Amino acid sequence: MIELEGVPELVDPVMVAAFEGWNDAGDAASTAVAHLDKEWKGEVFAALDAEDYYDFQVNRPTVFLEDGVRKITWPTTRLSVVRVGGDKPRDLVLVRGIEPSMRWRSFCNELLGFAHELGVELVVILGALLGDTPHTRPVPVSGVTSDPDLATRMELEETKYEGPTGIVGILQEACTHAGVPAVSLWAAVPHYVSQPPNPKATLALLNRLEDLIDLRLPLGELAEDARAWQLGVDQLAAEDSEVAEYVQTLEEARDTAELPEASGEAIAREFERYLRRRDPGAPPGAGGHATDGGDGSSYLRDNPGGRSRPPKPPRPETDTDDGDGEE
């Protein structure tokens, strides 16, 4: 571990983590944490030693010039802190990096060491998976945990996933065994438009995180970017009749499955979100799926090369991600 600055004393801290790689379809999760770090001007206080966890032939260092001097940036995981004031101050510890190539248990133990030292009360890990979901509909976001009590208290799904896993799943289980409450939030990204960026999925993750931790998050221009993204994909889909027909099939399946969800509770939840953004003093609503219709510009193609495609999420009948897809 390389400490860059002294570890600050935090108020009611929550650790929010995301990792580039297999758990990050469309870079939606890592972009969400990067967005918070930028909007809140996070202060980096520590970085993990890249030599311990990364294969530099897989994740290569980069060379850059600064004032005429050549420097090297090594792939690693950095921790920053943002101080959130207001009536209910709550600080965030942001963890952002690349899925490690080796020594995952040591990697998780080191992050948990920081969590313990900083008094972190909850760990939220963001992920994104590829799924059969249309880009024209709200992005499904599933909240899962391995802790039955936490699932009940925070209205989350208790994960029952079995199969290959990534660092998100490993870190969540490490938290559970260490007695640290942990939640994973998964956004489903359309597999036919999987390359980054995907601001609509990023926005959905941040909306769900906002509900979960009861803290208003700065969204900046994400809503506008998300709308632009969807318009761009709409135009590209319209130019390919097969893609347009496929999208229509996904829309019909999604709409049919979610018809019962157009309930008073769901409508009230979204109305509360609308009011909260108009009036910062309004009481926060209950947790729920992010449904901001944000949208943006992209290309249509198959999965990006070099990344394994995660298992497909369950059909929309359940409206939950039974096994978080690629935990």
C-alpha cells in the first residue's frame, strides 16, 4: 500500500467502489464513481501498490509528458474521500481502479483494512452487466446482498447467484465474512450496444445509489448526455431493419412483463424523486429502480473484444437480477 496523504476522520462514511473490466459493461460503473470523484473534487489519500496485484502485460502502464518530463502512470486502485456537508453530513470513500490480475484475497483484505480504519459503515459496489434489455426503456438496476438482515432492512435481493464471478462478487463476500455490511448494485446494459460510454446506465446506477444511501448526488450533465446517447442509438437502430425489429421485440417483452409494475407505489416513488430534485429539502423517497429516461450517442455492434460476456440476466418477469449476472 502506498499512502499518499494522511487518512482523514470521516462522518458516517460509506465506501463506494467500482472496477474496470469484466464487471463493468459499457464502463457504466467505473464512470459513475469517476463522476462523483470529479463533481465532488475528491481528494486521493491512498493507492494500492500496482506491483502486488496487476499483470502489466494485461494492463499496461502509460507514458506521458508533463512540462517536458516523461512520467509513467501505473494501473492501480486509488482511494479518495469526498466531504458531503448539509443538514445530514455523510462522507464517501470512493474506490476506483481496474479489476486486479492476481492475489484477489489480499486485494480485498487491503481494502477492508481501509474500511475498518476509516469506520466505514456500508460498502456499496457498483457493477454493470450485458443483458437482453432495450436501450429505449429505463435501465434495470438490481440491488443484491449476501446478508439476509441487510436484504430485509434495505429492501434488497439476497443473492443466489452461482457461477463464475469477478472482483465485485469476491469483495462483497469478503465484506460479509468480515462483518461489514455490503451491497452490490448492477445495471443491465443492452448487449447490442455494449461499448462505452453508456451515460444512461451510469445515471441509473447513481439514482439507485442515491436512494440507497439517502444522499443527494450531483448528476451534472449526465441526464442530458443520457438523452443524447439514446437519440444516437435510436438513429443508428433505425438504419438497420434487423436491429430495429430486435429492439421492438425486446420492448414488447419488457413492457408485457413490467405492466404490473405500473402501480401506485412505483409511480409515487418516481414522483418523490422528481420532487426531491426540485426541492432539496423534501424528504427522500424509498429505494427503488432507477427510471430516469436519460439517453445518448453510441454505436451498434457486438460485445467489445477482449472482454468475456457475462451471463444474461433473468427474463424481466421477476424484475430482479437473481444472481447479479456476473457477481
